[in-house]
Amino acid sequence: MTLAETIAAIPLFEGLFPQQNETLARIARKMTFCREERIFSEGDDGRGLHVVVSGRVKIFKLSPSGKEQILHIFGPGDPFGEIALFSGRTYPAHAEAHSDCQVLFFPRREFAECIAADPSLAINMLAVLSQRLRKFAQLIEDLSLKEVPGRLAAYLLFLSRREGGSGKVTLEVTKGQLAGLLGTIPETLSRILAKMSRQGLIEVNGACIELRQIEELESLAQGESRLV
């Protein structure tokens, strides 16, 4: 697959004409990172836009004491660092390879020149990014306003939808990290997972979780029912 074909398969650039993909291919740089290798750090100059081609990338912040708070795990096709692309400001969080990964990097200055020459590039990107913003806004609401079982149900449903709605998800973080993401502690998370399993809502096999009763999980996520 050529670089232009790789770009054409990225949802952020969906609908662009072949010549536009070729234009982006001329400025793109393919970068490879090993697991746990830092891609950029919070406060670094916003050099440009990144898009995951393969593997996973972790976006996180560190507390003054060094405690890690995971914000997102991005997979193939997901952009990150776009705030720096449009604002020119520093990166607001750290980015690290969560697994061995390949990333496309689009330098800010060259990308801005492409947009100046062809504004439809920006219009297309803004449409896709606005859709992602709505999804994240809903996810943030789910993870902040609900009780912990509802937060977990909402997160599992989010992962399932992202993986095509098969009802089977693979956790991308440790259960301790997931507890932090959900705003709870590992012991509480383990109890809730066990209770969901006993009630037949899910089946847990290590990092793999099968969602067995989608409607009940939806009800739990929306606060219409409670885990008893």
C-alpha cells in the first residue's frame, strides 16, 4: 500500500480526492515507535498532527507526585495532537506507544500550507473531528455523572461500538489503570466485574470481555437500572 493509499484509508481524510491524498503524502512522515517509547511530552512545542497507522498510543497526564492518569488509548486511524495543529500551542498531555506502533506525522507548517492552498482539506477534517468531539463529550458524561457500575457499562459499550459492535472487547489497559480511568479503585472494579459476571451481563476471560446482555448493560449505563 502506498502512503497516499494509507492516508485515503484514514477516517480523518475520508472523502478527499486522490490528488489531495497525494498532496498529504508528500508532507507525511511515517514513524515507528517501540512499546513505552515517548512520542511527545506535555509542554512540548506543538509540531503537528499525528495519526495512528498500526498499534496503540496512550495519551496521559502525570500528577506532581508522578501518578499516571490515562486520558485516551488511540488505535489505527485515530488522530492525536490535532489541538497543536490548529492552535500552534504546546501539547496538553503526554503521548506514548502503548504497543509497538506506526504513526503518520504531518508537520504543522507544511500542513497549514496545504490547507491554505486547498481549504476543503480543513472543512473535511473539521467535520470528522466534530463527530469525534461529540463522542468524547458523551463518554466524559458517562464516566463522570454515573455510579461506577454505570461508568463501567458505558465504557464497555463504547469499546464494543468502536470495535464494530461484535459484543466482544479487549481491555487495552490493566485493570488498575481502568479503575483510575473510571474514577474508582481496583478492588471496587474487581467486585463490580465479578457481580456483572455472576448476573450474566458479561463473561470475563483475562483482558477479553464478552458483553452477553447488551440491553441490560445499556440500561445500566443510562442509569435506568442499578446493579444489585
